[in-house]
Amino acid sequence: MALRNTIFFTFFLIASLIALLTPFTTSQNANVSAIFIFGDSTIDPSNNNHINTLFHSDHPPYGIDFPGRVPTRKFCDGKLVTDFLISSLGIKELLPAYFVSVGSSLDLQTIIITQALDLPTHLNKFYEALQRMEGVVGQEEVRRIVKNALFLISFGSNDMLFNYYDIPTRALDCSLPGYHQMQLQTMYGFIENLYKLGARRIAVAGLPPIGCVPAQVTIGSILPISTNFIQRSSYNQQLKALTSSWQSKLQSSRIVYADIYSPIMDMIQNPNNNACCGTGLAEAGPLCQDASKYIFFDSVHLTEAAYRAIADITRNNLFPRVAGN
């Protein structure tokens, strides 16, 4: 079974990449060759069906607002923010699943809990894909594609949820500033390895307001979780400052911070929609009929409507900085 899943995953990985590299002609994205995504469930299309992990979304009600109303393996009622971004660039209508995995994190100790793909596996899969792509389009073309591609990275939330606060394994032997430093060092190492493989345009997402998601609010009403968890994380402030330093270290790179905290927090504090499509306690299966009227689809993940709003902000504020001439 493990071998069969590995073979399927590798095949699907390459097929998705080749599909993603279809030439496009609109002037809007003439400067962007492809988009590569590395991260967790907030951007996962998802690969987890073929991984022995606890987290799966291949069942109703996920996908209820997706064309065909079928489960798509995304933790959402419909499309994710990455689907909207890739569509806006004219590359594809939807983002194929390849390097992302629900439960992925920066801390290997978190991976032991979630059983998701670790960072070395993300990098190895990407390297293997590049090798196979070279067999299709040649080494020089692959180098051009990777150099002009956008790399979007989103890790860290699961570390805070599963390994610092709710299951305080790391909190027992590491201060919060110390843990953030470890996360950021790991993030830079991951980015540096992508750079060695040819990546030059990289956007790194900060942490969302994890303490404000419905499940965490519920847990916080039961367990004595620090209020710092709900407030803007110092991790985001440090990450934003470090992206400039990292860019200076990695010659000819463009590395920018992607703020996802602010738009989500704005929706929570100034809602046009209701908060949670369900009880908002801890379920991973909503109870409402019209998810477009809500911010959260389940007790952790956003609705398509919320992801669309974040995509609009990202497209307008982030793309010019990371992909502009």
C-alpha cells in the first residue's frame, strides 16, 4: 500500500507540474512562468489522500460549493486563495496538488503528531519533479521556468496549534520567543534550499490569528491558553523584518512577507458575514446551508468567500512586489 501511494503521488506530482507549465499569453502574467506552493491546509489542494495522516477532506460537506458539488480534498466549501491567485494570473483555473500537505509544519516534532509531509520531503519531491521536467523540456527551459516562477510558502500554524499551545510539548522546554526563533531559522533554511534549486521570487505567509479561529476560542474557554496567542504574533513582525535580510543574503532574489493576519482579523472584527458555518466549537463539518454568508467553513478553515477576499488583497498588494519588473 505504501509503495502504491508513493508511485501514485509521484505520478500525480509530475502530471500536475507539467499541466501547470502550460504557456500563457496574457500581458498580465507575461512575466510569470508558474506558481509553486509549499504549505499546509490553508493552501492545500490536497495531497493528503495518499499520505498516512490524520487529516483528510475527501468527504462531504467539503466541496459543497465547488463545481459538481463533490469533495475536492480541500478543507473548504469551494476554492482556496491559491486557486483564485493562479486563475487571476491566467495560468490555470485551479491549482493542482503537488507540494502541500495538511498538517505540514516547520517543526519535525509537530510532524510526528500530524504525520504530514516534512520539509525535507517537500524539497525532495520538488527536486525529483525538476529532474523529470528536464527530461520533458530540457534543463535550460526548466531553469527559466523556476527562475521566473512565484513560490508561495505557508508554514507555522500547526506548530503553534499542535506543539506549543494545545499540546504544549515545546512550551515545556522553550520560551515563545525562542520557539519563534527556531521556526524562523528553519524557514530560512527551507527558502535557502529552494533558492539553490533556482527559486528567485518567494512570498512567505505569516501566521493567521490562530487564537481567533472558532475551535481555538472553544479550547481557550476550557484550557488556560495565553492571551498572547490571540494577539498579533511576534513571529509575524520578525518574519516581515527578516525577509529583507534574507533577500540581501540570497543574491538576485525577491523575498516578501505576505500578511494574512490582517485581512482575516479585519473580517472577524468588522464582519459583513457571520463567523462560523456551524456550531463554531470543534467540528470539521459545517451545519449551514449557505457558506458564502460565513467567514469560517468549519471550526478552523475559512470559506471560499473569505479566501476570495484574501486573494483580492494579495493580488493587489503582494504580486507587484514579488513579481513586478
